[in-house]
Amino acid sequence: MMKSVFIGCGAYLPQRKVSNDELAAKVDTSDDWIVARTGISSRHIAADGEMTSDLAHAAAVTALSSAGMAASELDLIVLATATPDQTFPATATKVQARLGVPGIPAFDVQAVCSGFIYALAVADNFIKAAQARNVLVIGAETFSRILDWEDRTTCVLFGDGAGAVVLRAEDEVAGTGRRSDSRGIMSTHLHADGRHHDMLYVDGGPSSTGTAGVIQMRGKEVFRHAVSNLAAVVTEALEANDLAPGDINWLVPHQANQRIIDHTARKLKMPREKVVLTVAEHGNTSAASVPLALNAAVSDGRIKQGDVILMEAMGGGFTWGSVLARW
Ligand code: COA
């Protein structure tokens, strides 16, 4: 049996950083309100003409470099985004062209804020099925393009960015079981419940309005569902691996709201020091949020080889899921 081992990660944030005060000059909000309700202080916003594929490509280049792998060694690219450059082709194919690796499969996964978790699960299953050996998995978004900048209930929450990882197929060491010390993805769990599609959505699209649309959200309901779905999915991941909360070295959560993250951490009885937090500086970057957080903690040396990390996310659909791995 093959196992998917993380061999590198990278990230890219657009240069322009927008503070809460800057937003408060445009809409009726305040730094105090945004920080108290969400934990967000600032977010990065893509420049005019800077597209999701540009962010994704930059993150991919740093991930490949940290993995010490040439793009020519890749045999699959999976890109999670809800803000593709165009309706089609898949943004993954544009990244592929820029990396100069024609011929290998490249496609997008759309699960909004859970996109990176979904993409990792897809990549892991390609590896386990021996259909790919070296996989580039990217989460990249330009949510600034689908925000109503006059709607204070949504425009303060989101940001742009991209993160990427490189997975390599390695032989599972025989007979070591789930508590194995071997590195790699230990489990993936995915869920969706489309009955709630109208709680968090974009009011446009090619087959409805023919426009891109902007985000609409019933914030309180989303909050309530996020808290219960994420508590359930982290419990599910622990039980499936016969692990206790104390076995997890790092929680790498989707960065939507500090209060949602605190709730999941309490459920896991994890102290704040073991939770990777980037929500204050990045806001909610949707599919990019987990790989951006992962990259932050790997590059500053907090996440070390052999650490057990639990990644989770929840997004529009609703979709939610987890990936448990030994780094
Ligand atoms: N600045 C100032 N006031 C704001 C505001 C803003 N940016 N946005 C909303 N308000 C106001 C509301 O209009 C409301 O005013 P009212 O009481 O006069 O009607 C008041 O603040 C409270 O709004 P409410 O929506 O009840 O606040 P909340 O405590 O639920 O916080 C969210 C709002 C959006 C921060 C919170 O619901 C949330 O985080 N939800 C989940 C969002 C999320 O994570 N989405 C992505 C999931 S992937």
C-alpha cells in the first residue's frame, strides 16, 4: 500500500495588505467590531490584473523548491478554488502551462473553504491507487473579486492568497498499523450537506445569471453549523485513527473566524499554543487558508518532521472535512 508523504510546502500572499481601519473608511464598521467578532486585523488583496492562477503559480514554485523537486517530476496537479480565473479552463491547467509540464492530468476541485481538504483527499486517493507518485496540491483564491465591498457583513471577512504542498508516494512500512511512526496522510474524511446551499453562496454563475456574482451569507447560521460540523469531524478523525486529543501536535484549522477555531480547540482540549493561527493577518482565504497556515508553521519551525497534524475546514455547500497526517 502506498502512503502520501508531505515533502514540501509553499505559499504566496499578494503584496497589498488592507487593515480594518482602511475598510472602516469605506463601510460602516470598525477595527474593534471586526477584531472582537472575528479575530481578523488585516487581509491581503490581489492587485488589479493579478489572478488566482498567478497566486497559485507563485505558491507552487515555492512548494516545489522546498520539496527539492523539479516540476518535470510531477504527475498530477490538483487545485482547489472557488474563484477560478475563468469559468473554464480549470485554473490548474494554467498553472500547469506556466510550470512547463504538459501532458500530466491537471484539474480544479470546488468545495469552497473545504477545497484544500477535498483536494488533499483526492490526491491521496490517486497515490493510494498507484495512479500518481508526485502530486502538487494547491489552494488558491481571489475572494476580493466576489465580494460586495458595500456589504459590511461579508467584505470584512475575506482575503486573497495561495498555499501549496507536494505529496510523494512512499511504501507504507508493513505491519505498523494506524499508530505507525511513518510519515504521511493517515486519514481523510469528507462530508457535504447540500440542503444548506443557500446559507453561504455566490448570487451569480454561468448557468444562472451569467455574471460572477457576489457572496451572500447568513452569518449566524453558518457559524452554528461550522461549530458543530467541525467538532464532529475532528472527533471522527481521532476515533478513526484510535488517537486521543493529546496525540495531536498541531491543529491546523480553516481560518474563518477566531471564535470558531477556539471552539474546535476547546473540543480537542488543545491549548492555543498548539493551534496554528493566521486568521488575524490573512482573514478567510477560503481554499488557501489551510495551506497558508500550514506553510506559516512549517517555515517558522513550529511543525517539525514527525509531528501529527490535524487539518480541518468547513465551507459553502455545506462541505466539511479533515486530513490527519504525520508531517
Ligand atoms: N461592522 C460593524 N457591525 C456589523 C458588521 C461589521 N462589519 N457586520 C455586521 N454588523 C452588525 C449587524 O448589522 C448587527 O447589527 P444589529 O444588531 O443592529 O442588527 C450586529 O453587528 C450583529 O450582527 P450579527 O450578524 O448578529 O453578528 P455575529 O456575532 O453573528 O457576527 C459574523 C457576524 C459574520 C462575524 C459571524 O456570524 C460569523 O463569523 N459567522 C460565520 C462566518 C463564516 O465563518 N463564514 C465563512 C465560513 S467558511
